[in-house]
Amino acid sequence: MEERDGKKVNYRQGFYTAYDGFGDVKIRQKHNLNMRAVRATTQSKMPGGKRQQLQVPSRWEYDTIAYEVKCDGMLWWRTCKKHSSKRVRAVVSYATEPDEYVGTFGVVTAFCVRVTRCPGYVKNAVDIR
């Protein structure tokens, strides 16, 4: 997949244990997200939503907001309102792998800020910006 500025981002299967992990397995099992949410986060054009980590310069953080939208009524009387929201963050490492065919490391993790497990609406949000 590609991030918002056209840079290639690898999405690996990874692994997850209680103490360690990365990639899709950790993102799904620990943080209740999926590849669609990660793609939307890395492609988000939210102002300030892309920044280089100071501690590890080869890593970049991408943020977006996922909204829970609730609707009432039917047809012309249908109204929808944003009910709640969560900030989603994806961390991508652009450190080069030794294998020339692999390229960069890719997605390390993705999570909702200030919670371990994202609410279900986040990974299903159509309105991830």
C-alpha cells in the first residue's frame, strides 16, 4: 500500500505475544484494528497527521480521526450525527531491511490513542479521515 505522499508501505503479518509484537497480528489481536483502518490512517491528509519520531528517526507516525456516526429516521427525515470519535495512530518504520527484495520494514503497529483496544466502530468507520 502507499501512504499519503506516495511512499510504499509494507504491511506484514507479524506476531503478537503479551510482551512483544508487530504487524497485522498485533494490530488485530491487541488493538482491534485491521488493514483498512491502517491504510486510511496512513493516507489521511489531516493537518499535522504525519510526523517523524524524534526517538527513532526512521519511524513516522500517522494520525487520523475515526468517527462513530449514529443515524435516526428514514428517507428524507433521516439525520445522522457524529456521536463519538477516536484518534487512530499508525507507526511505520522506513528502516531498510537487509534483503533487497523486502525494502523497508513497514507498519510496526496501529492503535487508538489513550486506549489499548479500539472500539469496534473504529475499524468499521467509513468516515476515517
